[in-house]
Amino acid sequence: AASNLPIECKNYKTDLGNDEFNQLSERLGNKSSRMGMLFCRVIDDSTAMKKHQTDRWLRQGNMLLLFGDDDLKNLAEKRLNRDAEGIESMLRTRIRDIKYGH
């Protein structure tokens, strides 16, 4: 079980790059957590962003979940509606997509 869940927020108006994914990935490890959340303003090139996530998973065993503003709004609405199943489904789908490169 993880003792914490690192979360980073980036207020950029363009897609994140290698450095931003590396910053969060470097905070993860066997003694802390293998999962982190990265929030950003926009996700324009979802294929490139997914590649960053899948690379971290395959090379380091680190699960980096990426959320744009629309995703955050969706999560907040689900929480306000007490839709725990909807939140869990969204997270499970993202994890599966990263693990299996969908």
C-alpha cells in the first residue's frame, strides 16, 4: 500500500513534455508510491501524452495518471454526485490503457 499519492499541477497552455513527466516520476519509488497524478490545462496530443505515460510504466513501473481541465471537471461532477463507481471506472480505464498501451 502506498503511503502517499504525489500530485502535480501544471498551468501550461500546451501539452506537457518529457521534463514534466520526469519531475513527477522522480518522486515515485518503492518506499513511497508507484502512482502519481499530473494535472494540466490542456491535452492536445493525447497519443503523445499516452506514450509518455506508457514509457514510464514500462521502463520504471511508475503509473502516471494525466488529467486535463475537462477531466478534472468530470471528476468533480462525479464526486459531487457521489458517483464513486464512475470515478473508479474512469481511473481503472486510464490505468488499463497505460498498462496495455491502448
